[in-house]
Amino acid sequence: MYDNEARPGFKSGWGFSCLIGENVLFDTGADVSTLQYNMQKMKINLQEIEAVVLSHAHGDHTGGIEIVRQLGDVRVFVPASFFTPLKRKLSRFRNVEMVEVSDTTEIEEGIISTGEIGRIGEQSLIVHTSKGIVIVTGCSHPGLDTIMNIARRFGTIYGVVGGFHGFDKLEILRGVGMIVPCHCTRLKKRILSVFPKTSLQCAAGFVFNI
Ligand SMILES: [Zn+2]
Ligand SMILES: [Zn+2]
């Protein structure tokens, strides 16, 4: 829904957001107008969104939070150590129930938060699919390898999607069936060239069917 790159007809911006299934919105990008534009273009029914998960407090993931004004009653999952002014802002939306996450937490059936990890306090999602686990990350500040090790407790990793930040231990991606480097991934081009059969380009407007 929001990425540094965009398909023709969609808007790009430095940030990240994606919709998982019909009802879980992961991150909100840096601004609500770009997010809303892309969601409209994708013909997303905002009323079906039941949960918003904010990976970490950085503005390129939380800047579009005003999108909740257009949703029905919604739970917003934030890391427990989340920036206090942002928590306060969330508590002002009448339709929002804020859930603070420390340890692994079920967001809805088949979708689990890793809990907050690392100094920045970032959560990633573990999505159960028929092919295995798909990890969805915001920026991967704790390190993609750390996140993958936690996710492995829940099953075999089939895919990783999201911002991988400065991740450079490419060899650990060998055997992963679907690699989608998005947003802040520094080695995006190299990942796509090292894993031509298993990696996919990321951009706002793309849909990945698993
Ligand atoms: Zn970040
Ligand atoms: Zn980011």
C-alpha cells in the first residue's frame, strides 16, 4: 500500500505499508494522503480492516495513522515501548482500541506478532500460509537474521516481505521460497540478482498471492 517504489498509477514515498488478507493493515507509511490514494486505487474496503499493526515508532511507518479515522472499530497493535506522544495520539481516536505488545501476540487467527525485539522495539508479523510461514517486516532494525530465528519457532519459513534495512547476510535467504525486499532494503538490487527465481520486486500496488 506504501513503498519507496510504486507501480505505474500508484504513488511512492519513503515508508512502508501492506495489507495482509482483507483485514490486517501492517504499518501506515509516512503520510495518509499517499496511503489513502493507493488504497483507493487498489479498491480496498476500509471497513473490513479490523487490526492495524505498527511495527515501530519511526515516522515512515506511523505517519499515515490518521487512516484509522476512516475505519470502523479497530485494534491498533503497538510495541509496548512505543513513543509516548504517539500512544497519546492513538488514545484520542474513539474507534481505536490500543493493544501494547511485548511478547509474541496473536493478532488474529494465523497472524502472530513476534513481540517487540531489539533496542528500537520493533515487531514483525508471522503469517501462517499453506506453504509455510511468511514474515512481514517494517524496517528489520533488530536484524533480519534475528527476526527469522524467532519466526522459525512457529514453522518453516516460506517467505520474507518488507524492509530489510542494512541486511547483508544473503546466504541465510537460501531456501526461502519468496523473498520480497521492500522499502529501506539497502541491497535490494543484489538480492534480486542473487535470487532471481525466488525474489520478487516490491512496489506499492503489487499483490502477492501465496
Ligand atoms: Zn525504521
Ligand atoms: Zn522504515
